[in-house]
Amino acid sequence: MQKKRGLVFSAHPDNAETCCGGTICRLSDEEHRVHIVHMTCASPVHAGEAAAAAKIMGATVEVWKFPDGKMKMGMM
């Protein structure tokens, strides 16, 4: 089986881990590389907890520091 990479974007730390943690774990268990990007970080405590959860799940994680509640969705 060819190894794949998964990329998960979430608005806040812990959203990805709580909302699609099962998928992240399954992909990691199948030795795929999974990376999580949190777009905002209003709480350093949540960021630390999310990073610890991601490590247990076998994923890498990074936090972008867009202002919470200030991002707008739309066409570019």
C-alpha cells in the first residue's frame, strides 16, 4: 500500500482532535503521515493540550495565529 499524507485544517486548537480524531488515528495506524493546522490560537492552554493529543494520535501539528473571530470566508 502506498503511504499517503493527510492534512487537517481547523479553526481552533482541539477542533481537529475532537471532531476527526478517529480518522487521524486510523490513518496514523496505517502509517500515513498526518499534519494538523490550527488557524487561530486564543488559548495557549488549548494549543498545548491539542499538541499533546496530536502526538498521541501520531500526527504533527502547527498553529497559525490568525485573530480569533476575525477570519472571513469567501472567494478570493
